[in-house]
Amino acid sequence: MAAIVDPPLASKLRTLGTVASLEEFEARFGDDRVEVIDGVVVELPMPHWNHGRVCFKVASRIGGWIDDRDLGFVATNDTFVRLRSDPLLVRGPDLLFISYARLPRGSEPRGVLCAPPELAVEVRSPSDTWIELRLKASQYLEAGVDVVLVLDPDSRSIEAFRKGIDPVRFDAEGILEIPDVLPGFTVSVAKLFE
């Protein structure tokens, strides 16, 4: 089966080979900045300053809120998540939250996370196209992720994706709430881009 990659994005990505299993992926590429799209390992470009700054804001605001309430695990920096086994699909969200109900304390994986987190967050970097980001969001949702947030530093906006409904957009003047995953959490959208 051919890899499903946005053609403009595919021309920017360097493919590093194919893998048939999660075990092969971990053995060959487990420490690299890559993702696996339908068994094809692609190298991800290094994002720029603004991407890292927004990732930090998201991690400190959302991650800090989760951590203060001891609701589960928060991971950043493109932590590998297996979204599908055949053909293999491994993505690395900029931030993820998985509750203790889905990943009990003491059962953290040593490598790739194989349970779907409740929340996946992607921050648009200069190399990302909207087609690719929407594809990623749909792949997360198909794998069982409840909410996918895509933050765009250029427009200072957030799109929230949920399975079966249209995305909801939050502009810089708005307040981000995620009641189905994080009841009681609120943050000014602008604060995530300051």
C-alpha cells in the first residue's frame, strides 16, 4: 500500500525506509525525529523558535493544570504514539494527555505508547500544511483520541477536532475549554501565543 502523505509535504520529507512492525521501528528508529506513515518512515524537519515557544506555553498551561490535579500523564516533544498496526502508523504529537484510566500508574511504556491518549496537541510549524495537519487529526481520532487541538501561531488560533463533528475554532480573543476531556479547564487562547 502506498503511503498516504500530502504531496506538497512529501516533497519536503526525507524517507528513511520502511518498517513492517512496531518492534522493527523501535529498534531502527526509536531515537530519531521521525514518524511512520503507512509503514514508511519519514524524517521530520526541525521546527523553528515560535513552534517551541508555543509548545512550551501549551505544556505549561494545559500540562500544569493536569499535573496539579494528578489526572494522568502528560508527555511532550513528539512522544511516539502507535495509531494503527497494519499498516503501521506512528505519530508524535507535540503534547499528549492520557489519564490513569487508560494508562494506570506504574504501567508507562518504555518506548512507543500503544494506548490512545484522550488529548493530542499539534502546533503548526512552518513546514506543516493544513492538509497534513487535518490528516493527522483524523488519524488520531480514528485511533481513539477524544480531542485533537491544532494551534496555529500565525493566526493565533486553535482548531479543536472531535470524531463525527466539524472542528471548532477558537480565536485569540476566545477562551479554550475542553470539557469532555478536562472538565473545569479554561485558558485564554491569547496566553498560549504570548
